Amino acid sequence: MKSYDLKPTNENILETLKNDRIRRRLYLINFLKFLDIVNTNATISLDGEWGSGKTFFIKQIIYVLLNTNIFIENENMEANREELEKYLGKDIMYDRTFLPVYYNAWKNDNLMDPLLSVIREIINSYSSTKKFTGNTDVISGIKSIAKDIISSFELHIPLPNKENPANPGSIDISGENLSNVIDSLDHLKKKNYLEQLEEEDVLQEKINQLFNQICEEKGDRIIVFIDELDRCKPTFAINLLERIKHYFDNEKITFVFSTNIIELQNTIKNYYGNNFDAENYLDKFFNFRFQLPTIDINEYLQFLGETLNTSYESTQLLFIMEHFKFSMRNINHYLQTYDIVSRLFKSYNNITSDYGLQFCSDCIIPILVYLYLFDKKRYKNFLMGNEEEFFISLMLCKINDTYIKDFVFLTSSLSGSETREKGSLRAIYNLIFSQENYDTFFAKAISTKYKFVPKIKNILESCMSCLFDVSLFN
């Protein structure tokens, strides 16, 4: 089974920047320029629906920032910069440099307090870069400040010591890197020590010193990308917002929250109550708001290697995805699930010689898969023969399609008060799913050429029932 997920690998990032397959390159350039303009402490929201590709977009931003930071070197850096200049232009080489930090809030929402885990990710991003330049005393300075922060949280709780397990109360931050500091933060972030602090102003000062030391070595500013906040437990989401607003006010740091604003507002209401003004709350928190643009579905399909041909099956798939405004994740799940059902259905004999089966393969299955994934209640009603109006209204959107015309323009006159198009579509739906109305004018006309035998519904149900809920596993 083919995987359709767009993973944020370096190869995929460069490919999407090179060919602009999802039509976001210009938006990315403008977003980067905006980050370069910001010269004070700022919080930015990058709004997009679930599955719209927010994580991929910020991974693109991180890739560009890492590869244009002259203080960070690796063996492929020069080649990467040359490639980026080709795709994004030479003006991406900014006057300032940035250290990007990626923080997945959802993976950390089991913690009592998010502050230490955010600090840990910042230090980890600093220490994971390959080459250190400039002041050789910077690491020592970071260690010293980090020790003060850890000590503030320790509150006489012994920390693990890999080098000296018999003396757990000591904090060992010796060595050439910051791994021990990170280990200590990993231990502390599992505890709710923050509430016990009496000198929060001192802690805030130490955090600012830490950021200043990091910027001295790795760039002019730190950009922290907070991802998946809208998926977190309400208590953690609120704590994270409040901690960032209170403790991270350094002029050299920018926070970018990639989130679904509507879902984040619902999370806040779950915490404070349904009558709480969550929109106003977030307006006070975010200094700037950006809306992630929708993708070009055709271009995205080409990037996935799914160049749709002119067959009705392909045009119906594209119609469903465009009509219901699929996100990137929706497209991935839809194509993967459709591939399973279509293969099962086409395994039946003589499908190409049976016009009724062929119509179901090309037209009905794409609709069923959509309903199965995104509208379970209507999916059940559709199979039971109770959604003919939905089917008719959907198919009327494609009434000018030659393939549909072949079905609905079978007669040369009207019957009763219903138009030829609606009457034919109603007959088709009932012939497949309820096996009724065989005596109607339209059903007789259609049945002379297309044999919608009772087994068709059973075959469709059998193929669909073989599916697990694919959406739960992607």
C-alpha cells in the first residue's frame, strides 16, 4: 500500500522549494522577510486547519534559517545555501542570523509545567549544531546560567548524576557539550517545582542571560516554533501560553505558534468555561497573526506522483477533493483509503464489461470513501439508500461531464415534474442502494443499457467493510 504522507525530509523540503508544488514559496519568502524585520520580543500565530501542512511549512522555515546562519556549519551547508539562493533568491541571506528551535507541545503535554521543557529544547538546539565559532567561553557561560536555573528548580530534590550515582545531589555540567544539562532538565521537567519558586524575577533574569549567551554564539535572534499546541490538554496549553508570556520577554526571541486558532480557542474555553472570550484572550497574547494559504491540489498530487489522467475515475477523485476543500492530510488519507477499496472492488470479474460495476468503480466508490473517512453518519445512511438528495446535489455539480451525460441524457423527454437530470440520478441511486423504483420512467430507460443488479450493493458493502478506520493510523 502506497504511503502518501509528505514527510519533512531535506529532500522533500528542497523539492517543494524548487518546483513550488504546493504554491507556498512566495508566502514562505515573505514570512522569512517578516521574521527578519522583527527586532523585539514577539509572539506570532500561524493559523491553519488540521492537516493543512503547518508542520511541513515551519520545517521549511527552520531548514532555511539553519542553512543561512553563518555561525552554524556542516559539510553540506555551502551546497544547501547555493540551492536555496536559486529557489528563493539571494535576498534570503539576511543581515541578521537566527537560531531556530522546534518544540512539539503535544509530545510534552504530559508534563506538569512546560517551562523547563522549552528551555531544554532551546539548549538542545544550540548544542546539536556542529560547529562553534567566536567566543570559546560561551559554553561555560551557558552551563553556569543553566546550573543556576536548574538549582532554582531543584529545591533540594536530588538530581541524577551519571558520573557519580552514589552522589545524586550534585549537578555535573563538566565536559565539552551540554548533554548533562539536558539530562538534568529532563529530570526536572517531570516535577511541578515551579509553583514553589519565591524569586521568579531572579529566574526570569537568569533565563534572559541564557538567551543572550546563546545569541552571542549562534546568531542575532532565537526563533522558537511551537507546534501542535491546539492538540494539547487545556491545562498544559494555558500553562505554556502563560509561562512564555511571563518568562520569555527577551528582546532577542520570537515565538511562532503553528496552530488551528479555532481549535485553540475551544481548548481555552474548555479550561475557563464556554462563556469565556477566548478570541480576545488570544488577541492579547499574539502580536501578529498569519493565515497559512491553501494548497494547489493539482500541484500537490503531482508532487506525490499522482498525476491524474482524463479518465472519469481520476476526474471524480479530483472533484471530491476540490469540492470538499481537502487539506494535505485529508488528501493523503483519502488516496490511501481509496487505493485499498478500489483494488478490492476491481478484483471482481468482468467489471470492465459490466457498465453498472464500472459506474460504481468510477463514481460511487470515490463518494463512499469520502463519507467513510469524513462523514460517518451520512456514510451509513448512504449505504442504506437514504441519501439520494445528497447524491443528486453532488452529481449535479458535474452534470456537464461527458460520462455523466451518458447516464442522465438517456431519454428524449421528461417524466412528471422532475427534470431529466434529477430523475436519472435518482433512479441510478435507487437502483444501486435500494433496488426500488424499477418501474419508473428513468429507471427503465437506464436499465436497458446499464444492469444495476442487486449484487452491486453487496459488493460495495463487502469492499468497504474490509477497511479499518485508516484515519486512526495516519
